[in-house]
Amino acid sequence: MFFPLKNSSQSGQGSIEAWFPRGLVCDGQDVLSAPVTSEGLSPLRIHWKKGRVSNIEILESSKTISLKLLLPRLIEPHAHIDKGFTWEKFPNLSGTYEGALKLNYQEHKLRTPEIVRSRAEKALRIGLKNGLRSVRTHIDSFGLRGSQSWDVLNDLKIQWQNFIELQCVALVPLEYWSTGEGYLLATKVASQEGFLGGVLVPPFDKQSSYRNLFNLIETANKIGCGIDLHIDESSQYPAAGITQLMKVLEHINCQVPITCSHSSSMALLPPRKLKYFADQMARHNISVVALPLTNGWLLGRQERKTPVIRPLAPVRQLQQSGVSVAIGGDNVQDPWFPLGNLDPIALMSDSIPLTQLAPWERLGLSAYTSSAAALMGLEWDGTIKTNAPAEFVVLNARTWSEALSSPPSRQHIINGNWFDENLNAFKLNS
Ligand SMILES: [Zn+2]
């Protein structure tokens, strides 16, 4: 079992002088006159007591020379930690979606609760060290092995709750939610505050997909359980899944939050149609998780050709229509994606050229912070003001460019207490 060392003398009290993104400071009055760099950073002195921010001050410019970049602890809104680190045994060398699915199936047959626990613990440990405070993971939950994995992850959710808030999404074939067993699973998921998941990727039968989506939403309404779908992770049939979902939502009033993960092929729609769907999604309060890394690797493949069409959720167009969009890392070193390390800073860095969104823009940063928190329904949106949680990651870098050019070492402030990169409590600053 791994947990950071906790020193009994930890007081949850301290202060730090650092560069902090101006867009994430809510107490406008306190920092109204703070200088802002071209990358949107302000030099601040932040104090906290009993794990909560107590005061925010502007730092004099003479004290900014050696300041580091401070961020709120970060969020992974879409992961699969039940299958992480399986690439070595199940390498999908062709990099195709079909290849990944086939190997996922083979690997799934060999899962045991012990194997799943060890992978998931490794992922949580790495994520914590990299600066994550919250992770939403999809869990292959179909059948006996699926049910065992679900129980393991929900057990870890309780064990890790002081360090990482884990959200679990039960990933099963969409039609399963229309069955008696599916309903039983849904009630179990609801009782553990999880989410109902599924995959809607074309080609599919429109009528049965409509019916399955309708039944899923009806069940979700009845048991009060949010939904997170893998939808339109495809280079073909633009927005085929979203089209069915919108049709269903014209006939049933959904009372729970819906997240559309991927929504990649939507980007291939003509601009007016894209805007129409984005507006509809905003109207139905649907959130989107864009997953640039797995989309960039799996989609748009053509044999012996470099892809020129790169389907990825149209983040900016969705934001312009008022849809909340988060950016996630998705798979980590498994058949679906050979890379990744649950590192939110590396994710930002790798996503910049794919999304052309940068953290020095308000909407670029929100996709990793406040929008991700809103989509996950987290208590804290990641902005700082008096009484906000003292939960920070301190990067060994002075600017965004420096932080994103190579993964920097980092320190953590969790519940107001300092931890070093290895999560050993190392400093009291009271
Ligand atoms: Zn996924």
C-alpha cells in the first residue's frame, strides 16, 4: 500500500510566493491591480490556514526573480486505469481502433481483481505524484470480470479519498443498460455515486441505438445517475452518435448530467451543421471531454498514408456555443495508446499543437481546470479565493513555456501541507 507520509505535526498552515494564472483568481478586489505577464501570470503571495486560503496579496515586482509557477492541483476527466500499462503484453503495433479493440478483448479475459488493483494503484500513485487531485476513470464492467474490476476500483476510491477523488464510470455495451442485469448494475452504480457509460461509435443500427439511448436515459433519470458516453470516436459518419442522442433528447427530458467523451467526428461536419449541434448540446447542458492524444493516434488512419484529416472534438466551436469542454488524457500505455503517464502538464504540452489551445488563454486553461471540475461536479472549481482549498502543485519552472517544454519536477501542497515530489512531507511553512 502506498500513501504519502503524513507528519503528525502538519498544521495545514503556510504561505507561498509564486506566479499564478490570473484567470484562476476569484478575489478580484484583492488582486485587481496585480501585474499580469504576457502569459497571463500574476506574482502573488498566498496564505492559508487549516488547509484553506486565508489571504491573497500582490507581490512586489522586486521579489519576482526566482518565483516558480503555481497551479491548483489538477484533474484527469477521462482515464481507463483498469487497463493501464498493458501495452507491453498487448502491443497494438498497427495503431488501429480495431486492433486496440481486439487486444483489449484478449487482455480482458486474463484480468483478475489482483491484476486490476495493481494497475489502478500504479496509475493513482503516478497521477498523484504528477499533480492530480481528481480522476474520472471508465471501467470495463461487463460480466464477472467486469463486476470484480468495478468492486476493486470502488474500493480504491474509498482508500484514496484523502488524496485523489476518484469517479467511476461503468463501461458496458450500450444495449446492456436495457436488460434486467443492466438495471441491477445501474442501481449498484448509483448507490456508489458512479456513472453510466457506454460506446456509440458508427457504423450502428440507428433504430436500436435510439432505443438503447432512450432506455439508458430513462434508467439514469429513475436512479439519479450521471451518464458519460464514448461517442463518435470515429473518422466516418460525422456526428452519427450525437445525432441519435439529440433525437432522443427531443423525446425525453434528461434530468442527469450527460458527458459526451470524444465527439471527434463532429469536427467533420460542415460549419453550419456543426454550430446547430453545438447549440443543441449547450441547450441540453451536455459537456464534452476532448481526447486529443488517442484521437491523434487512432483516428484518420489510412494505409501507407500520412493522415490529413484529424478528427478531434471541435473544442472552440463548442465553447463558443456555451458547451463546457474539458481535455483529458484517455488511455495510458495500453492497446489503445502506447504513451502517456497521467501527467496533466505533459497532457497540456502534447495537446497544444493538436488543439491550438494554450493555457495562457482563458478558455485554454479552463479545459484543464474549471471546466473539467464543472463537468465532473467537483466541489472546488480550481480557482482561488478566501476559503478555497489550499491544494496546489508547484512547478519547477518560471513560465508556461518553460513548464511545458519538458516535464518539470514539482512539489505538492495537499490540504495545506507540503509534500516533495515523492510525496514525503518535507516542509512546514507556518
Ligand atoms: Zn476512453
